Amino acid sequence: MDREETNCIREIEGADAYCNRTGNRVARVTAFYREHPGVPLMGGDKTYSLYVKEESGGTVQVKAVRPWPSAKTGKINTEPIIKIYRE
């Protein structure tokens, strides 16, 4: 887990979020989530994918993004990150 990015998003957005940097391409992350029934792809291309799943306790969003700006510094990072938000 990317603790720094997770903590920044939690503080700035007030969201229940978890962030994980990955060595996999966004396309590979997209393919992984496509194999899971009940987690529909809401949008995406080579640089991002967004999945949204409705659960009894709320909504879960999974975003795979590359490149992405750091929530703390604004620096553009080129390795992919997976961000999971619970609403």
C-alpha cells in the first residue's frame, strides 16, 4: 500500500481510500478486474480504467491510473497506481 498517497487522499478528500502502486500496466489491471463478475467497467483507455461496484454498505470505486499527480506534491508519477474509494 502507498501509505503517503492513501493518507493524503484521506486528509484532502475526506474519503475512505486505499492506494497501491503497481508494476503492472493499466491494461493488465483492467484485464484483471474484467474477470470479476459484478464489477463493471465504467470507462477507460490505455491510461486509466474505472470500475464501480454497488454494495449494501455503499459504493466502491476502483481506479487504475497512469500517469497520476501526487495528492501531496502535485508531482506527476509515471508508474501505475490503483486507487480504491469507498463511499
